[in-house]
Amino acid sequence: MGDRQLISIAIPAYNEEANIPELASRIRSVFDDTLEGRYDLEVVVCENGSQDDTWDALRREQAADPRFKIVQLSRNFHMEGGMLAALSHVTGDACVIMSADLQDPPELIPDLIDQWEQGNEIVYTVITKRHGESWFRRAAAQLFYWIINRVSDTPVPRNASDFRLVDRAAYRAFNALPEKNRMVRATWGWLGFRTAGIEYERLPREGGNSAFHVMATAGFAFRGILASSKWALKVMPVLGLSLSVLSFVGFGAIVIRAFFFGVPFPGFGTVMSTVLLLFGLLFLMLGMLAEYIGMIFDEVRARPSFVVRRVEGFDEADLPPDQQF
């Protein structure tokens, strides 16, 4: 490939048959025209258990352009599993992580590279406006960032997306992390490399249907928050101590009232409300503990974040040791 630096692009793809040709065309245009061949290109797309013909569409692109390489997983491992699989197969001096639905415009890649050339090792993007998304999804995103930045040990820039460029040192350090449960956007910040952000407007999907599901996304966000902080474990003893103190204060007040004014008529509603409140808090805390225990269980099992079925377009030397021919 000569002395030019290699830029890798890692893309997870799930049911993106309609977008693959346009995605490949625009990436080629960026590197062959806009960047005028200043960098060598490697595109690693992970077909993440799609139910359409995404794999066949990717094979056509790979046959037409050997710079495209494809990884197929044995089933769908969710968005992060696909991203981790693609990222584990790249070899570039820097890697751009983006989605296949063209909501992350390939035309922004030169701006990411420009910031990288200035010495920034992680260049993330910040969404200033979300086109084609419901008010509920936009509001949920704002709520998520508000929570994560108040409880996480590593705050995440508000409206930062997974669309970013990471230096080879950064993505190798990321790939070496052993945990299975992680909030990826917070993990990049935890690594501690020099960072910079650029703004863009997130475009609507070019084709296909979004895989967004409210409950699945909410569960993912909740586990991501827990994985980023021990705040819930820290809150539980404080809350328990506070309730204990309030209980003793309340008991003391009842004793004093009874001594001076006699025993009041027992209030069934008050007692039941207090009992329900305390049991509600108890089960809330037990639920958080259950989530932590479930995450510990996943870590102890040490199952991989993805399983590769097959790859195409790779040289043997570029593959991880367990996937070499």
C-alpha cells in the first residue's frame, strides 16, 4: 500500500441491504475524490445476523472493490456486538466507526481526519439536530445524557454519538478491555486519550427500517448506566440509613405524643401507605442489585461479545489468531 497511512472504517450492518450500495459509493467518493487518494482505505463491515440480503449486497461490493472486507456473525449480537466485531478486525493507523444507515454521513470523514492530524486521538461527533426521529426518542436521548452525566464515573459529552474516529492506540486499548457489559461512549472517555468533538446534524435513514425498540433500548441504556457507575450501590446504604433515622424520629414523636395526648386512633391508611412505600423502595433496590448480579454473571461466564461465522476479503495475517485459516 505504499507509505500512505491507512484509514479503516468499522461498520456494523443489520438489515441494511437497501443502504449498502449507496454507502459504499459515498465512502469511495470521499477517499478517491475528496481526499484525492491521500490515504489508503480499508472498510470492514460486520453483517450482524441480518434477515434480508445484506450479506449478498456486501459480497457484491467486496468483489468489486477489495478494499471492502466483510465479517458475518452467527446471529444478531445487537448493535454493540456488531461494532465490536468490526473493530476487532481493523488494522488501520486510525479507524472511523459509523453506522450503515447513512445517518452518519461519510462526507464528514475528512473533518474527523483533520482533527486527528492535529494530534487528537479520539474525535467524536456531537449531534446538534436529529432529523426523522420522534419527539419521544429525542426526549429519551436528552434524559439519558442528563442521567449518565450525573451518575457516571466518566461523563459523556451531551449528544455525543458512536460516530467517531479513533487512533490505532485507542482502539487497540479498547479492544483489550475484558468486560462484556460496558457503556461504549463512556469507555472511550475512560481510556484517557486526547479528544476533540465536531458537530453535525443527524440525517434520517436513507432506506430500510430502524431497529429501534423502546423496551430493548431502555434496558440497554439502564444497564449501560449501571456499567458506568457504582452510584446505585452507593445510594442504597445512604437511603437505608436515612429511612432508619426517620423511623426512629417518627417513633420518638409517637411516644411523646402518646405521653402527653394519649394514644391516637390508629390510622390504617397511614400505616398501609408507609408499608407500601418502604416495600416499594426495598424492591427497587433489590431490582438494581439483581441487575448488577446479572452483569457479574455475564462477566464470570466470559462468553464472547460476538461469534464469527465467516469472513471474506481478509489476508490471513490481518485476522485475529483464532480466525486464521
